[in-house]
Amino acid sequence: MNTQEIRELYDEYVMPTYAQSISVVRGEGARVWDAEGKEYLDFAAGIAVAALGHCHPEVTAAIAAQASRLVHASNLYYTENAPRLARRLSNLSLGGKVFFCNSGAEANEALIKLARLRGAEKGRFEVITMRNSFHGRTLATMTATGQTKYQHGFEPLVPGFRYADFNDLESVRAALTPQTAAVLVEAVQGEGGILPAAYAFIAGLRELCTKNDVLLFFDEVQAGMGRTGKWFAYQHYGIQPDGISMAKALANGLPIGAICVDPKWSDVFSPGKHASTFGGNPVSCAAALATLDVMQRDHLVEHAAEAGARLMEALKSLTVRHPCIQMVRGLGLMIGVVLDRPCRPVADALQAAGMLVIPTGEKVLRLVPPLLIGDNEIAQALSLLDHCLP
Ligand SMILES: *Cc1c(COP(=O)(O)O)cnc(C)c1O
């Protein structure tokens, strides 16, 4: 099928929740191709999903091998990949146990349910989230998302959420009540425009939560899995959260979500309290295990820190020739180029020139390339940006 034929099928049969423009039919490394064979340098990476690039041979081999052994069994039986992956994730993060699901929203739902269950006896059920955050599209996570544009028309919202201002500890303090069960925060707001949290804000949150017997959760769905130059973005701040959610890059493209908690909360859920038919699916877990293997062996987290710093410096030097760039911000390979104008036309020009980027917010070009990009890809991206920025 060509792009036009694909588009017509969508128009007739797929609900119009997205506004696509191009087709993608093949991917390899940091490049994808459309149905007409046009090549794109991919600095979107499926929205920070393809951390190892597209169709990484070791991940593809792991998927194929597992798919020919067992695709699905049900969580009513033991399977071997889920606990192996849980051990790896626990050792890389909080040291407690893991629950598996299939997406970022579901992972945040699991954190919210865990906080409510743990707080039930004391009447603690409220979750404080930040304005400008993003936590997903289910009713509860859409309510947790502190941006009215995602909520409009879906009222009534789920009870039990309060909002505070990101990077403003006093506003979190003001939102605390005797019913507060948890605070949920992104260390780097992704959909909010690639905004890193201030060190003092996170340190203050940890202290505030501990003092008030409130759980502190980090949404690591976009910023986790090495993207920011640490395994998880909270690790830039020298604190231990009570729980984290992850998804996007975890299996390099297969659907998976997970939460990991501090050992104190490992057994809050007992049998029957939470579940997911596909959670911990053997094929998704095999892909995640292979993804972790490659990330560790090839030191991709360190590479993300180092390549990200170089890319950010180079982007800053572009401001001399392109004064429309107001600021370059981010952590590791999670970078936002803030313009003084709507960035959609620039993203469209880049796409026409052969480079994919996804705007976040109205004026921020988001750069979240595969973590294994090299000097050539960085140089090509800079030259395309130089060409397409006003
Ligand atoms: C993408 C994202 C989510 C939602 O993940 P889904 O898999 O789309 O449900 C939640 N939180 C953050 C920070 C995200 O970037």
C-alpha cells in the first residue's frame, strides 16, 4: 500500500484520535522509511520508545525466540521472564518488588491504587500531582494529568486529586491534607515541554513527604530507562522515592509497563487486589531483558549523558544563527529546544527535509533520539535543524 491508500483505510475505519501525516513501514537504527521509500532521521523514536533504535537485532532475536516457545500463559501460572526482569529492574532502582502491566497509564494507575490501598485504613486517598504534568489517558491518570486540555469534555473527573505547581515546594505543602496518600511527579516533565525539576524541589519533596507519612512517586515513563543519562531520572537528585512507574523504552517497542517500589511497600498488594491479563507477558519481558542487556553491555546510559551534553552544547551554539531559539533545556538525550513561536511549522519543515521530531507544548521541539546515536547522526540533525529553523 502507498501512504494515500493507508490514509484512506484509516479515514474509513480507525477512530480519528490522532492527526498523522506520514506513514512508517520500516525502521533500522535511528532511521525509518515511509511507504514511498523516503528516509527519515528519527529524533522522535516512537516518542522516546526505541532507545536502541528500530529493530535492534538482539531484541528482534529475543522476541522471535520467545515467540516460538511461549507467547502468553496468564498470570495464574509462573512464567520465567517476568521474575527475571523484575529482579533486574529492582536492582537498577528501588530494591523492592515489581508489578507488570502494559502501558505508562496503567503503571501510574497501579501506583495510585497502591497508594490508596496503603492509605485506606487511615483514610488517606488523595494524590497530589503537578500542573503541566502528564500521566496518561485513563480516567484516573487523565485526572492526575495537570493540564485541562486533556480533561475537557470528560468530566466529571475522578475524585481524590489535588494539583500543585511544579518546582514550587510551598504549593505542594499547601495542597497537603490529612487525606494525602501520595505525591506523583515527573523528574523531567515530558509532555509539559521538557522541564527538569530543580534539585531543591525534589529534595524538599522527599523531606515533606517523609515528615507527613506521604508516599513520593516518580513517573519515569518517558524519562526512565537511561534517557536522561541515569537509569532513572530521580537518580539525578540523590533521593529514594517510594515508587516509580516505567513503560515507553522498557522493551524497546513492545508494549509493557511496570512499577517498582521501595521494599517497605513490596507487599501492599495481596492476591486479588490488582491484576492485568497481559502484564508480564513472556515476549514483552524477553524484549525488555534483551534491551537491558544491550544497554548495560554497550554503556548506553553513560553514552546518553555524554552524547546528550554534546548535542545540547551544539544546539545552544545554533542560537547565534537562529535567534528564534529562546532556550535549550533537558537532561541527557531528553532535550527541548524552546522557540519564541509555535514550533509546528519547524517540525513540518524538518519532516519534509527528512527528520522526525515531535513538538511538546506549543513552542518546544522535543529531541529524544535513540540512545545509541553517534556523531554522524548528531551532525546530520544539526545541519537539518540549521536548514529548517527560521
Ligand atoms: C507517555 C507517558 C505516559 C503514558 O504512557 P502510555 O503508555 O501512553 O499510557 C505517562 N507518563 C508520562 C510521563 C509519559 O510520557
